[in-house]
Amino acid sequence: MEPKFQNTFIPKRPVVTSQRSVASSQRKKVSFFSLLITLIFIAGLVAAGGVFAFTKYLESDISKKDQQLQQEIAALEPKLIEDLATADAQMNLASNMLSAHLVPSRFFEHLESITLQNIRFTSFTYNAVPGSNPNIALSGTAPNYEAVALQSDVFARDQHVRNSLFFGLGTSETGSIIFEVSAQISNRLTSYKN
């Protein structure tokens, strides 16, 4: 009998090498992915633990600071604090009163410096409200109309006298010129603070 030869090229044993390579590449992919997930999970646990520990530290520190604050409050003298608060209120009130206080004497000195020698004022009215410009009303006499006009110019150029108005011009029994003036004074000139 003649020996039988098989002419087939299909191996009778399974090819293990190709299956192993597919399985090992899947394991490598799976192991790298699982390693990455595991590292992220561990990092999350460490971060959560760190946040928890830091929270406990802050709570402990706040508790210590609160105890120190309570000790400091207990060490303060309530009577001294009350006295200091009263003194502060009184000083603020005094400061407000001084800022609203008017000093018309400075205006009189200024009026003297801007009044011409031949002008004589016979009456004076002063009306002041704190925080606004005081109003004045004057009556006076002059030897002639030129002196009244010159006095009007001096008032108009002065930085402390505003809205001056000369009116009621006439002659007196003695022949001198009589007049009246109304004006506002700058409150910088009458304020105690300036």
C-alpha cells in the first residue's frame, strides 16, 4: 500500500501566536486604561482627604480665635468704652457747631477796608443762616454821586461782596447824597472754620 499524503495547507493545530498577540494587545489597552482610571481615582481620594483635613484645621483655628476674642472682650472695660463713645459724640457735636458758627467781626474789618473815606454808613442789617451766604443791608451818605458810583465799583470788584445793589439815591436836608445797599457776603469771610 502506498502511503497517504495529505495535500492540505490548513494546519491541524490552531494558530496560537495570532490569538496571543490580539489578546496581549487588548490586555495592554485595558491595563493602560485601567491604570489611568485607578490613578485618577486615587488622586480624587487624596484631594478629598486633603480638603477634609484642611476643613478640620480651619474649624479648629476658628474655634481658637473665637476663644481668644471672647477673652479679649472680657478683658475690656465696658465703662471705659461707654465713656469714650460719649466723648467721641461730644467732640463730633462740637466740631459740627464750630463749622456752622459765624464770625461777622471779620466782615466788619473787611467792610472798613473797602469803604471809601468820604462814605459814611448810617445803618446796618445783617441776616445770616449757617451754610448760606449772609445778606446785608446798608444805608449811607456820600458827599456826591461820584463817590456813590465809586463805592459801587469797589463793591462790584470785591471778591467777598456779591450781588451788590445800590438804590434809593436821593439828597438829604444837609445836601449830602443818601443811598441804600443790599448785598451778599461770601460765607468764607464769615465762617469760623476759614
